[in-house]
Amino acid sequence: MNAVARVDKEGLEAASAPLPVATVQAPPPVAVPKRSRRGGLRFLLMVSVPLLLAVAGGYFWVTGGRYQETDNAMVRQAKITIAADTAGRVVEVNVIENGPVKKGDLLFAIDPEPYRIALSQAEASLAAARLGVEQLRAAYNQALSQERMATDEVDYLKTQLNRQTELDSKGINSKSALDQARHDLTKAEDEHAAALQGIASARAAIGGDPNIETDKHPSVLAALAARDQAAWNLGQATVRAPADGVISQSTAFKAGQYVAAGTPLFSLVETGDTWVEANFKETQLTNMNVGQQGEVVLDTYPGHPFRAVVDSIGAGTGAEFSLLPAQNATGNWVKVTQRIPVRLKVEDPDAKLALRTGMSATVSVDIGKSRGLGVFAGLFGSANAAE
């Protein structure tokens, strides 16, 4: 027991003894870095550079817009379909695929012999028509002569009837002689009426005017037209180039084949009439007018700009002339910026550079007016109106 009490007493004394104080060392002071000049310059650049870019971009945007540009443009040239106006067999061909021709050059010829024969027949018919007019004129004169003879006969028989009437009144003449005189006069008057009808018929046959010129008679005019038609057909047997250009799609055209009138045979691309068709957005046409100057750069000749002038502006958008135009009166309508074709006339085509229809181009037109600050005024005005 004493031993246990001693242990407990020692334990209580140990527990009640004050704890030793540990020595705590303070941490070393943190060095505060000084603000360097390089950091301030970086901050200044981060703020000023975007601001300068925004100001410069706004300036160029406001002062820009004078030159409206599009790469949706192509070179266009007139394409002429060559066809024969008369049917026949081809006897001569002077065309080469992609070969140049001049206006008036012979392209091909059709066998002219059938048309020469037709022309000879038409000329013979014309001579017969002229002869017929002369015969009609002679018939008219003959009808006049017959009418004069009938008139004289009527006058003579009237005198005879009067004489027979006087004799009959005196009882000298017989009744039969008076009846015969009356019958002869009636017959003469009928013949005179027939002669007048003959004159009218002859006048109508000669065109109503006995003094008409032979070549102005209807039958002669018809013969002249037939003769001219035959001569024209003979002339169309030789087909010539209607303009300067390049022959295309003529590979299958050969001598010896039979061609029908009006059937397309090949094409001629007219090089003397060249223009550029540029499809501008409708928002680019606000200040674009006919006569404004432009510049055309072809993809084929990127380093050679061509001067051009706005020749015309399309009557409508491309969608308006499509086979199936858009129907905007529907529930799923979506507004899409439309394009309107603008035709530019190339003013200085270089003879050394071959321009071909369908070439891609980039077009820039000087509309002579920048955007200006009025654009912002219009935007703010539309926003206020919407509010």
C-alpha cells in the first residue's frame, strides 16, 4: 500500500509540475518585390494595342466601301449557232475546231445545182407572167372594140326600127318587117350588154387599171417573189461567218452529210463582243450606277488588270429568272442576300491575251462614295425606331 501511494503521489506531482516552454523561431521576413517598369509597359501595351486596332479598323471601315468587289464574275462572249437556211448535201467545209474566222469567210457550201435549176424555173415563170399581162391588155382592147361595134349595131337597128314604124303607120310596110326590126334591135342591145361585161372582166383581169405597168401586175409580182426566193435559196447554199470569232463544236461536221434547213450544226463564239457579268450582292448596289469605272482581273491573267465600265444592271435577281423561282410566301421562309447581275464592258482588251467565254474573274467597281459616319446614324436610327 505504501508503495502504491508513493507512486500516485509522484504521479500527481509530475502532472502538477509546469510544462517547459518550447522556443518558437519566427519565420524569416518575405521580401516584397518592387514593381518593375517592364510590367507597367506590358500592361500599357495590353490596353493600348487593342484600342489602336479598334480605332484603326473603325477608321478604315468608315472610310472604306468605295470599291465594291466580287469574285462571282465570268467573261461572256456572244455564241452564234450556225445553221443552214436551205437543205442539201454539204460539198465543201472550211471550218476547223477552235479555229479563228473573220466576218465573211466561207464556212461551208451546199450543193447549189438544185437551186440553180429552181432559179431557172422561176425566171421562166416570170417571163410567162409578163407575157400573160400583155395578153390581158390585148384582151381588154379587144373587148373595147367589141363594145364599140355593138354600140354601132344598136344605133343602126334603132334607125331601122324607126323607119319600119313610120312605114307601118302609113300602111306601106308589113307587120312582119316591123317585128323583125324589133327583134334585131333587142338582140343587138343584148350583145352590147355582153360587150360591156366583157370590158369589165378584162379590166378586172388586168388589175383594174388597163395602163398598169407590167411588173406591177399581181401575177407578175408573185412571179418576181418566186424568182427572188429561188435566188435567195441559191445564195444561201454558201454559208459565211456572220462575225469575227472562233469555231466551236464542229468536230462531227464533215463534207458529204445532208443537212436540213434550220438544224444547228456548230457554234461561233464572237470574239469582237466581250463583256464581264459580275453577280454583286444586293447590298453592294446601293450607290452603283451605269457608267462607273471598274477593274477586271481574270484568274487566267492575274497580273493584268483590265479597265471596264458598268454597262448595265440586271432587271432582277438570278432567282427571279430561275426555272423554279423561290416562293417566299411560305412558313419556312429564310431571308437570303440575293445577287443581281451587273454587266461591265471591257474597254481595253489586250490583243495578245486570249479572252474566252466562261473565264472566272474578280471585279471591282468604284462607286465614288465611302460608307461615312452616316452608316452609324442609320443603325442608331433604326434601333430607336425598333424600340
